[in-house]
Amino acid sequence: MHISELDTPAILIDLDKMEHNLRSVADYAREHNLRLRPHTKTHKIPALARRQIELGAVGFTVAKVSEAEVMIEAAPEDLLVAYPVIGEQKLARLMRVARKTRVTVALDSQVAAEMLSAAASRSGLTIHVLAEFDVGLGRVGVQPGHEIVELARAIDALPGLRLDGVAFYPGHIKALDEEGFQALDRLSATVEQVVEDFDHAGLCLEIVSGGSTPTLFHSHRVKGMNEIRPGTYIFYDRNCVACGACQLEDCAASILVTVVSTARQNGMMIDGGSKTFFSDRLVTGEDAYFGHLIEAPGARFFRMNEEHGYVDLAAAARRFAIGDRVRVIPNHICVAMNLHEQVYGVRGEEVVETWRVAARGKLQ
Amino acid sequence: MHISELDTPAILIDLDKMEHNLRSVADYAREHNLRLRPHTKTHKIPALARRQIELGAVGFTVAKVSEAEVMIEAAPEDLLVAYPVIGEQKLARLMRVARKTRVTVALDSQVAAEMLSAAASRSGLTIHVLAEFDVGLGRVGVQPGHEIVELARAIDALPGLRLDGVAFYPGHIKALDEEGFQALDRLSATVEQVVEDFDHAGLCLEIVSGGSTPTLFHSHRVKGMNEIRPGTYIFYDRNCVACGACQLEDCAASILVTVVSTARQNGMMIDGGSKTFFSDRLVTGEDAYFGHLIEAPGARFFRMNEEHGYVDLAAAARRFAIGDRVRVIPNHICVAMNLHEQVYGVRGEEVVETWRVAARGKLQ
């Protein structure tokens, strides 16, 4: 099927670019002896998770139990739920997943550890655990120093749990400019100290799991870290370009839209707004636009309603007619994927794959 | 089932409040002889659309053909697609809908009218049309004056189409403060002039369709307008409170979430972020928060990642423990509904209805 036969809006995945992205990160991880446990929240598709395994991923990362239930389809040897699992319903479902594959949970409180221990003990299962510490984002995670050591000791003492090590997420490093590199150096020092503290305390530290998109190809600079959990690298997006993780040409996902109105002077409306793209602006910098129009450099995608994308063409090289189609590289692909029932894999102008976004909308 | 048996995050609909909201707008419309053609994008649920019909709605409004395909389940006598239908796939699907019920399309270009005319003629159907004009939002719609008259003339001359009148959307009026009332007066004058122009031109103007949430209960002040298409009024949300359309107590939809971490000082993390709430900030004013925590007045829901909600409790009257649940009134309920597979109707603490959000994610 040719792209022109697709109805819009539709997410297109350039398979050549995607495969290049998958391979380059798999090669980087192998070169630096980093375990690669990709976050599947970006694609939400078991078939793509399977490709990550084939390229050497040791397992996957998910945020929610409902995502784990979907990703079991890809037959991973390990599933990391990088989110505290709180509440009896979720714990019961997690135990069912743990009967099928090894499950690891990252958590940041003794309360969460005790709930997990009770559920695992009742089921006669062993759940692997990473103790999470905060490295500056101020989201989840106890403080490095005695807090993380105490949390790890508590986990280690609980039945049904196996302490594998620690996890952290340096989401406060938004770009690798000079300030970003300094933050990366501080992060490395913090992690090294945690490694030393665990060693003194005689605690298991097989896995030191971290990484973020901006720091992706500098992960080897964080001393002691031996695992990364990147997600966005499979497709990349404008945020990744802005933070320096990739070039615009590496972006494998674009959203095909149709021009539906040209009544606005020097502008046009496209049939994708926040219900198609999500409303995230770029994480870094001054750029206030919602995407890059491949066919119209200079166009400014400056506003959205749910179904309407407002494009200003004053500085664009060309004009468009009602019915014309353009492809837009979104700011944040993970949240856009979550809005689409299915997406299309393309080679050039040919649609060669249709994937259902199976883990879309999995909130629980 | 008691609310405590639901897993989180979950959207709860307070049915008493919802029914009050539905009735008050139906009564208002009846009192002022306004046709009520509710936009179903807010709830996306055929069973709720059916209740709107039972209370006197003349039909529904949808934005996309795929939404029309879902809402046909509610057996409306009329479906208004308030969006230009561009492209052969969509037109073919629209004709299938039009075999089941009367279809009206709002459009703003001769090109869109010609495409629709060709599809209707081929199918031997008549599609009703509203010519859309812009009243200040600068989104879709030709200019009032000769542009809207010319567009209506073109529609009127095309086979397979029946010109019913005009449509507009005063989305530029964000709140009914002094400035808002002035804008409403200007709007009324514009609409009156269009009515006069159509009269002089001998063009049909059975329907003059407009309205927006902030202006909802002042619709009768727009002279000549005889139809409103409100959506959010079924649930309301923080945006509606901010723009003066309702009180906080009228908000029928809240999102039940669980506290998953209290590691952050004076704060807590809840298990709903932008994947649960969407990332829309308030349309008006300075308020930069993402929702109102019913159980914690003073709490500030100040940041989101996809799965994490950051709540600052420095100014809140109470603290929470991991596993506690709170209900959050979202900023924008339409976009939140689009993220949930199902929602729950409650009376007090009892869950009495479970609805699938059938028109969720209908982009095309």
C-alpha cells in the first residue's frame, strides 16, 4: 500500500531509520558493557520490543503493571516495572506476570517493599528489587547516603524479595551543554559514592541502573552505572534533537496530516491537534512550536486545539491547498503514540507494516 | 462495588452532578428556544449521548467521521460533523453514516463543499451543510460579509447538498469578564449582520449555530443565534470554573489516584501524570496547576511527567501516606476522557455504572 492510501492523521515509522537507531544504541551498550533494558513506553508495541531483544536487550522496562501484561507477549527474560507498585489489585496482577517471567520492581519506600514482599510471599514467588534514589529530579527516590543504604537493607531483609541493586533517573539533565556536562560529572560522583557505600554495607549491587535520553551516548562516563533504560531512541523526536541526542534526520516517526482549511491568511489548518500530537512543548530552549513540517521548512506549527493544528506559513517557502498532506515530526513521540490505535511502518513511500499500539492507554 | 475496590487511576463520574448539569442546560435551551446539539467529544460515550437526546437534544455534534461512526449507536436523528471532511476515505465513510441518519457538515471552503457534493451525488444522498464563518478565533471559517455569503451561494448551487444555515465558534472569548461581555456584544452584532446579509441574498438560514462554554448561559444574548453546541457542560472542569461557567461543586468528573511516594519533602507523588490527566494548563488566568485535589485543599499539583503527578503539600492542611487515595478535578476533562479506556459512574461512594469510552482515540 502507498502512503497516499492511508487516512489521516496517521503515525508513520520510517523502518530504515528505526533499525539504524536500534542498532546504534545496541552497539553502544555492547561496546561499553552496559546492560540495555529499553523502556517500552515509547513504542508500546510487542513486535518492536521483540526486535529490541533480538538486538541484545536483556529485558524491558515498563512503568505500569498493565504495560507489563502487554509486554509479556514479547517473551522477555525480565521485566522491570520502574514504578512503585502500590495496592492489592496491582500486586495481584504483578504476581500473575511474575509466574511467566522474572519481574523486577524499582521502588523508593519501605512501605512499598513490605507490600511487595507480602504479595510475593503469599504467592511463593521471588521478586527482584532495585532501590531507587534521587539524583536531582526530585520525583521519586530516597536521598543517596544513609537513606538509600537503609532502604536497601530493609529490602534485603524482607522475604520474597531479592535485592539486585539500585536505580535512578537523571531527568534533571535536560541537555548536554556545559551545565549538563557538569551535572553529569556530579551524577557520576554521586553514583560512585553509592557504590562505595553499598560495598561497605555488604549489600548486593549487581545492577546500577540509570540513564536518560540527553545523556544516552555519555552513559559510560557515569562510573559504576552498568545498565541503561532508554526509550525514545527507537524513534527519537524534536525533544531529542533539542537536547543533542540525535539529528533531525534520525527521527523515525512522523505524523501524516491533511490540510483542511486555508481560510486563515498566510496560514493553514491541519487535521491534527492536541488529540493527535499531545500538547507537550519542547523541554529545552525557546522554541514554542509543536512540530517540524518536513515538507515546509519555515512553517510554524504554533497552536493546537484538540482537532486543529494552526500552521503559520508567513516564513515558509511554499503554500498548500486543501487536501494536501504533510508529515510532521512531533515534539514528544511517546505521548503521541499513546493517542493512536495503530501506526504504520514504511519503507520510502510504501506502507509495509501495520502495528496495533497494544500498550496504549495502559494506566494502571 | 465501592470506590475503594477500583484500581487507580480511574475517572469517576458523579451521576447526581452530571444529571443536574445535563438538565440545567437542557432547561436553559428550552427556555430560550435554542436548539441543543451537544458536542459528544467531552464524554465520547453513546449511553451518555442517549441521555442528552432524552433530555431534548436535537442531535449531536462530533468533530471526526470516526466519532460519527461511534455515535450512530445512540440513534440520533441528526449528526453534525463540525469539521471539514477532506479526502476520499473519510467521505466514503461519511456516506455510510448518512445512510443511517441525517448528516450535517460544517465547512469553510468551496473545495470542501465540492468534494462533499461529489460524494453525496455519487451516493444519491443529500448532506446538510452549515457554512462556517470566523468570529475572531482565527481557526477555521471565512470572514463574515461577502465571503460567507459567497460560500453559502456556492453550497446552495451544488447538487447533493442542502444549505441549512451557518456555524461559528467564539473560542476567542475565554471568560465573561468585562472584556468578555464586550466581545459577546460584538459577536451579537456580527451575527445579526450575517442574518441580514443572508436575508438580502435570499439564502436559507434555518440554523444559526454557535456557542462556547464561557458564553453558554448567555447564548440568548447573541441575536439571531438559534442553536448551541456545548460539550463540557455534562461534566464541567477547572477550565469551566475559571471562565465562570460553573462552580467547583458542579464538576461531576474527578480522577481517583493513589499516593505512590512521599520521598519528596513536603510533597507526594500520585500515580497520574500527563498520560492520565493530559498536560493542558488552564486557558485563563495565572493558575499553573494541573488539578484540584478534593481531599487536600491547598495542595498544589504543580508538575507532571507521563506517569507521575508532583504534588506540593507545603500549604495543605494534611499529609498523606503511601497507598492513600485522592480525587482530582482536572483542568480539561475532554482530553482526559480521551486517555481512559473506561470510566465509572458513582452515586456517593458506590460505583453503579462502568462505561467504555467508545469514541476515545477516534482521530480520523
